[in-house]
Amino acid sequence: MDWIKKTVDDALKEMSKVKIRMMVPGDIPSEMLDETIEPMDDWRGWRPVDSIVIDTDIEKFEKQIGIRLPTSYREYLKYKHFYYLRIPDTAVNLFSHPPDKELTNLRTHIFNYHEPELIIGRRYIYIADFHDYGLLCFDANIEIADNEFKVVYIDHENLEDIHIYANNFRDLLEADGEKGNDFIDKLNELYK
């Protein structure tokens, strides 16, 4: 899965060209603190670090949700920690992934937002936001090799409104910057 490393590394390299993208408010774990970036108010610089997440951490999480994650997503969680990852499809807002073997941020999104019984309870694994329109989730309802589930969009105002967004996690990460705009146009056509 070298494509994961390349995709994440390319995104982080591009982001580092604009220092504000490498800043967040609040506390930053010391291993991620980038003191070469001048603080602004309560915003401080961060740098990506190698992930501390291992297979047993992911397996514990999978037991809690009752679904095995896609192999590609497992590798993604085990590669780097970051606060933000700007991929070419800027409509996709992947969750921050700070150093935490419990995957607390991912767990919080899955179990504390958007009526979990209608998301994870229906075998949709919430992994990102789509602009401020909705959720992007793995659809674990259809068995696929290596659990490389399709990624679906779920409207945050109508959790019954579900559309395929990407064929798998790789397609999501590698989509060009126009995918999100094209998808918005498609949704606008549907709701006329």
C-alpha cells in the first residue's frame, strides 16, 4: 500500500508550503509541536509524526464497532498522525488523527455525532465530512475483498439520503479537486 504513503506525504508536503495550514488552536502533544512556526494568538504549529497505532489498537476499535475496517484505512491509521490533511478533493475533510492508540477522535465522531444508531447502527463507518453538507462513510453493508467498501455521502439533515461518493478509500484520497464540485452539482440537480 505504498500509494497511501505517497498520497499522505504529497498532501503534507503541499500543505507545508502554507504555514497556516500547519497550525491549530489549543494544546499540541510535544512530539507534534513545531516550534519553527511562529504562534498566532492561541494557534501553534504542528508537524506530522509516525503513527503509534498498531494492529491490536485497530482490532480493539473494530470489536467496538462490530465491523472490520478496510485494509487501506487500517494502513492509513498506522502511517502518520496529523491534525489536518488537505487532499486534492478539498470538499473532503478527513478527521484529525492525533497520537492516540484508542482512536478517540474517530470513536467520538462515530458514537457521539449524527444519531449513531442511524449511521454505525446501519453499518456506515463515519470517516470524514463533506464540506458542511454531510458525512462521508464506508458502506459496510456489502462484503468486498479486503473490506474496501464504497464511500457514501449521507446528508446531515436527512440521514436517509445516501449517495455513492467514491468506489473505495483510495478513490476518495486520490480524487481530483473537481470531484466535490461535480458531486455538489449532482446533488443540486437531484433536489430541484
